[in-house]
Amino acid sequence: SGNYAQIGSSGYSAQIGSSGDSAQIGSSGDSAQIGSSGNYAQIGSSGNYAQIDSSGEDSVIMCAGFNSRAKAKRGSWITLAEWKRDEIKGRYVPICVKTEQVDGERIKEDTFYQLIDGEFKEVE
């Protein structure tokens, strides 16, 4: 709950929470659920099916894994990756990575987004 927390996790299904300002949170396991309410958070996840919720201001959220989603407050930034199965390679490969600022109009605050067909789409 203090400021400047540095939290890391590498296991599956991690549930991480932080309430202080300037938190740096990273997770590499699948199905992570990460929440941060402090301002200026830097949150990243490379695992699949991550769900990141940031309610602080001026934060940066990055979900690099398959089927991940994120939501944040106005003024924050969200980066998402989209993956598709490549039948020739026999695995999923990244096909698009995109960053958007939560402006309250095009990208709404407190709304989960996922990258679908190269666009930020609202998801539940």
C-alpha cells in the first residue's frame, strides 16, 4: 500500500494489488489479475489472459500476452497486443501491437479493452 512499490510475479493466476503512487508492477505468468489505484503506475504483463485495472491517474499499462485486456483512467496509456494462430509455424504469433491514450471519448475510462482486428474494442 506504500508509494514506489516494485512488485514482480512469474507464476500463473497471480492476483496483485497496489494502492500507492508510482508503483512498478510486472507479471509474466498466464491469467494474472492486476489492480492498481495509485497514480503514475507502470504495469506490465507478458502472460496470456491478463486482466489489468488501473484506477490511478497518468499510468502506463502494457499487456503483451494473448487475449489480454486492460482498463484505466483518463490521461493514462494502454498498450495491447493481438495474437493469431499461424498454421505453418504451429503456434500463436503477434500480429499487432497498439498504444492508445484514454481520452474519455474514443477510449473510455473504466472500460476494459482488448485488441481485436487491430483496433481497441470494448469487452466485458
